[in-house]
Amino acid sequence: METRSFKKRFRRLVNMSDDLDRDGASESIRNGIHFRGANVFILACAIIIASVGLNVNSIPVIIGAMLISPVMAPILGFGFGLGIRDNKLVRNSLKNFLIMVSISIGASFLYFLLSPLHLENPTELLARTNPTLYDVLIALFGGFAGILELSRKKKGTVLSGVAIATALMPPLCTVGYGLSLFNARYIFGALYLFIINSIFISLATFITVKYLKYPVVSVGDSKSRLSKRSVTILLLLVVIPSVFSAVRIVRESNFSRHVEQLVSTHNTIGRSYIYDHKNHFTFRHSTVELFVAGPTPTDLELESFYNAAEAEGIKRSQIVFSDNNLVTGIAALETDMVKDMYKASEQRQVVLSDSIKKLDDSLAFYRGHGALCDAVAREVVVQYPSITRVVLGKARTLTAGSKSDTQFVVLVETAVPLSQAELDRLESWLCVRLDQKQVSVIQSSPTK
């Protein structure tokens, strides 16, 4: 009983039959697919705004452009026409789809051709040159949201066009950017992403139309009704590329994830370091190019790394070492930072050498000064037998005008006091002997 009750509540929760407006949705799609008059200018303005946002790497500007973009109608119309087997709607949708693409690429091409701003690393533009699983999911669920919003009675609470414009506008702008640079990588990469997104939006619309059981066009209108064979062929043309693209994108995403896991957990091979890597994708085979710095790994170290890679799901045939990156010695590690460290070390060594030389000079001076004082003291005692003790040294003098100076002071102790004439003669001799302009001799009696 509880299971049945839950199923009933769940069915009531997801039931959309009471909230569907099939006639209104059909009329809205048929009227919205045409690009003429104001729609052309609105689309061109939205594309230019998105191009500005991509040019300056501004996400808010890109979102603002998506709010006013009318790009979703022809793609929804194609999927809707397939679902209800309406030949005329499919043709009109394809025709207006081509018109929409031409206007969008032309507007973005003119903007990027005339724009004076050229970024060295346009990350938002580069992100639209290689489709990922996330782009496919945005397109698929954007298509579901778009047709569901148009199918219900109470419209306007969901900005489904933003989700669809997210998948379509940036790639179209990037195609125009590539054309302005004549860069094939930008052109074909972004165009491939745009086509894949368009296919998945149409596929989501077709699935939803069938699920909601939209009525096919009347039997009486035989010219407008697509045959089952035509629907099958068109559906295969939509589904088969989308399946191949989805499989490829999933494989590439898984390979990238495995490579990131390998490099993060095994970033060394012996004494070598993996400082960068680059993935290369082809339909049949994907490889990763590893950039390694340090001594060349031994065979044993490489075998250990290959085993770790296989544990992550990467075959050894998928690992490529760049020829110029397995380098020997520390020369490969000599970056600008290392050079700056070497230079700073050399400067410190020069400063230390200067300091040591100054200390050696000071030490030599004081050693010579001490030897000179000893010799002078012995000569004084020999010349003046009455002198019993001699003390020599430099002293600072301060005059009344606060002017300081240094001079030699000689203190002599005498058994018999020297006369003034003897003191003057001793001072004169000391000036010559010590090579000083002034020497003061102080006489004292021996302490009793």
C-alpha cells in the first residue's frame, strides 16, 4: 500500500498534462524562428555584446548578452519539426538557422576586426575551441529546459533562452574572432563546438516532444508532413554525430582526469621532476606529453612510473617524453630565481670579504702600534734614567668651544723630578718619534 501511495504521489508530482499548452508552444515556435526586422538587429547587438565580454574576459557581460539573444528558436524549431513530422517547419528552421549563424558570425567578425583591444591570453575565447562534456550537458539540458518552458501554460518564470544561448553564442563569437585572425584552430574548433551544441539541443527538443505526445501534422496536409523514412534519416543524421561526439568527449575527459591524477600523485621519476604536461587527442589514440627536468631516469625508474600510469588507466604507449626535456644535471633547473639567488650570494660574499679585510687592517695597525709604544717606552727610560715608569696612549681632548680632538698622552713616573727644559725636550723628541703633531707629557712622582 505504501509503495502504491508513493507511486501515485510521485506521478502527481511529475505530471505535466494539466500544465501543457501544446497549441501555444507550436504557435510560439513557428512565429519565433524567422529572422527579419527587429530580430536581426537584436541578434547582432547581442552578439557584439557577447564579443565584447569575451574580448575582455568578462563573464557578467557575456551573461547580459545571453539575456537578450534570440538564437534558440530555429534550433528548437528543427527538433520540434522532427518530433511532429512537419516538413515545412523543418525547412524554415534550417533556413533561418543558417541566417542566424551568418548574422552572428558576421557581427562578431566585424567587431573583432575593428576592435583595438587584443589580449595576449583570451581565456574565455580559448575555452570555446575545444568541446568538453560540460558543454554537451549544458546544451542537452538547455534544450530540455527550452522546450519545457515553451510547452507549459504559465510562461516567463524560467529564462530557458539563457541556457541555450550559453551553449551557442560564445562559440559563434569565437568563430568570428578566428576569422578576423585567419586562425583555423579558432574557426573550426569553435564551429565544431557550436554544431555539437546545436545537435544536442535539437535532440533534447525531439525527445521532449515525443515524451509529451505532441500531435503530428494532419494526414490531409500531405505536402507538409514528413514521412517516417524521412524522419528516421534526419534523426539518424542528428543522433549518430552526437553519439560519436559524446563518446569522444567522455573519453577525452576521462583521459584528462587520469593524467591529472597520475601527475599529482607521481610527479617524480627517480630524481627527475615532471614540471608540466600536455594532452594530445585524436579519435583513435590519445597521448600525454610529459616535460621532465633532472637527471635521465634509469630503466628501472621508468618501469616503475609506467606501472603507476597503467594503474591509473594510462597505457605506456600513450606516454611521450619530449626529446628536449630529459636533461642531465642542474642546468635545466637554473631558472631566473636560482640565478638571482646566486647573484645575491656573490654580493654577500663580496661584503664579507671587505669586512674581513678591514678587520685584518685594524688588527695589523693595533699590533704595530703596540710594538711602537713598547720601543718608545724603552728608549725613554734609557735616555732619562730618573724615569721609572712610562705609560703611552691616545686620549680625546675637549676645549671650551666644544671642539674635540685626539692626541698622544705620555705619563712618566720619576725618582727625581725632571726640569721643565727636560720635559720640553722629551715632548719634542716624542712628536718626532711617534709622528704626532702634539704629545703631552705628564710627570708624576711614584706612589708611596
